[in-house]
Amino acid sequence: MISFSEVGASGSEVRGAVDVDGESFGVWFRVTGAPVEASAEAFSVLALPVAMARGLGVEAPGSLTEGFVEGLGRWQEVFTTWYPDRLVPVEVRAGRRRSRRPARGRACFFTGGVDSFFSALRHLESLDALVFVHGFDVPLVELPDLRVAVTSGVRAAASELGVPLVEVETNLHDFSDAMGSPWGTTYHGVALAAVAHLLAPAFGEVLVGGTHTYSDLFPWGSHPLSDRLLSSDRVRLVHDGGDTDRVQKTVGVAGSEVALRHLRVCWENRDGTYNCGVCKKCLRTMIALRIAGKLEACETLPHEIDLDAVRAMHLGDVNTLAYHAELVLHLRDLGTEPDLLAACEESLRRDDPRTVRWGSRDWTSILPLLLERPARTRP
């Protein structure tokens, strides 16, 4: 059984001990810019993937609505279908409460990346805040200079967009690592949901920038099928951007001078850099910016693309294959970058999609399916 102890809020801080079959881990959140509460929904959600991996029930630290518990059950159905060899459905025990009125505020998770910039710009007029979480993609301690640079960039972007910034510090990524719950494929969607539920006093709707389009759906931690199932009576989670692929998003984002000044896409952060300019994600973004005709205008990435580095890119999983296939489609549609197109096609030919497995499926046919779609460069 997974249970909780010492759950509570003190000012801007929420803490709780997650007791996993006799092993305890202290999870904490510190929030600036919005009121918070130690909601039973937040703690129930953050424990769910760990419980399913270990076959343990969850004892919620408070009452929940019937609808929320049903949503957790449907979320489990999705993930146990995706990962039947890794996850099993578990019981969530809690007393029941009546529904409450949600707050009127609307927020959007924001990292300074393409997906979150696209959603922020798309919904700018209706947003009451952007939410940046320290500790999710940038470590809290290990890379202090990078954290300072990223924080400065996110704060500047929010200020220039004219939207208040809510900042959340948390060790939740450390919890998922300690419990062996894979961040990308399983955990980051529930991590975002947990933060959203903590912010329920301020925001009744929170946008999550989508990863892939509806035509490229495959198992992933944040997904249009599963994110909404983690909503409650007080917080509606909206997976945004599934109608637009990453290249189209980049083209749209490149129309913003704010984004071109502060865009941050790198997760490898080699040598502690804001954007390393050489990893797969940086290269993909640089190619998309070239398609948009805005690479030279971007202040956070190199302005030259190393074609040898593009040819040498190791794809290796369906997530990366999908993004790379999008680049090929749009470059073919553009028709003005033959050398860059040839380099991208070469890396696709070298990485045999028959070796790709994702979840419980063999994705032998993924590449032909991706490359049969028509491209539409302008969003």
C-alpha cells in the first residue's frame, strides 16, 4: 500500500511523506506567484505510476470526488494497455466529497520551449499566468549556472509577453527517479497534473503543451488521451496543440520576437549551456527554424547547421523518428533546401525502423506511415 503522512501546506510550501510499502520519501513543492493547497488529488496522482509498477494500492490523504477516482481508473486503463508488462491496475482508496466550484483563472505550463511557447502565444489573451516548474527539466542543484540562465530567460519571456509567472520548485523528478518510474514514457504527465492540482485555489484550467500531433499518437507520459483523465472538479487539464506538428509550431513561434530572444529547447545542456546547438533536439529545432526562414534571427541557437551532424543523428525510438519524419516532409514541401533534405533522409535510411519498439508494440511500419502524410508548413 502507498500512503501519505505529514501532508500539509505552510504559506507557499507544500510537503508530504510518500510511504511506499515501508519506504518513505519526502516530496515538497515551493510556489511563488499563486496560492497553493495540499490537495489529496495532487498526492494521489503523483503516487499512481509508482503504485502501478509495484502492484500497490493508494490510500489518498483526504477525500476525493467520485468523478476524479473514476478518471484515475480510466488513466490506469490507458497505461496498462500501453505497458502491460510493466504496470497493473491498482485500487485508489479515499473518502468521497462533493464537487466544488473551480477558480476562474487559466494558466499554461511554460518552459521556454517550442511547445509551451506555441500554446502561450496561441492563448495569450486568455491566460492569467504561465507556470514554470524548477526541477523538472533543469536540476535544482547540479547545474547552478544553467538554472540561473534558464530562470532568467523564462522570467524575461513572461515579462515581455505581459503574463504573470508562477514559479514552482519541487523534488518530484527525484521521487520518480528514486522509485524507478520513467520520466518521459510514464511519469511527466502526472507530475504536471500534480502541480496543477496544487494550484487549484488560483486556476481552474491549466494548459499542457502537446508533444505530438493526433496523427502521431503513441504511448507517452503526457498525451491527449490521458492528460484530461487527471482532471478534477476544480482543475481541468487541457492537452493543447495536438492539431499542429512541431515544425508548424516552430514556424508559428518564430513569428514572435520574444520567442526568438528566449527560445530554450535543449535537454542535454552539454557543458551547462542554455542550448548546446549540437544535440538532436537543438538540431531539429534549427532545421525547423531554417524552414521558417528565421534561424538567423534566433538569438539562442547557432545560425549554421552542420550537415554531417544531421547525417550522423541517431534516431532510435519512435518519438525521435516522428519528429525527424516531420522535418523530411516539410523540407520536401519547401523545396529550397536540397542538401539539408538529403542529410535528413540519409539519417532516416540509416536508422532501421524495424529495430524500434515502444511500449508493447513493434513499430515496424511507423516510418512509411509517417512519410505518407502530406506536409503543411504554415500553421
